[in-house]
Amino acid sequence: MTSLTVNSKGQVTLDLLRHLDVAPGEKIEVNKLRDGRPEIKALRARGKISDAFNFLKKKKNRRTLSIREIAEISQQGWTGKR
């Protein structure tokens, strides 16, 4: 078991990047369980990578998208907003 020291800002440092398979800039979720213990999970993108690119499929009566529209749609799909 590892003991941690709380700093003057009330923070502790955990070396969880490799354990949770996350990289700097990615998000984690911390929940307090009923018994007071914390539960820490890596937030994963929802959906499949193919979902981000389904807009490329040709559909009837659909106009051609601009580069800007393609970039906006791909960003939404990549972040799980689409």
C-alpha cells in the first residue's frame, strides 16, 4: 500500500497514467462510493472510430460538404458529440 501526502492546496499526486492507460490531457472520472472510498476510471470516447467518419457516405440528394463542414463534423464525432 502507498501512503500519500496532502500538499498545502489539499492535493495529492497519484501515478495512475500507466495503470489507467491515459495520457496527459485525457480525462479521468472520480466517484465517491457509499463507503467513502474513491473510484477512479479513465473516461473513454463513446462509440467507434467509424462513427466519426460516417458523414463521408454518399446519400441521395445531399450536397457536397465544404472542408470547414467536414472538419467540424469530424471534430464532433471524435469528441462523442455526434
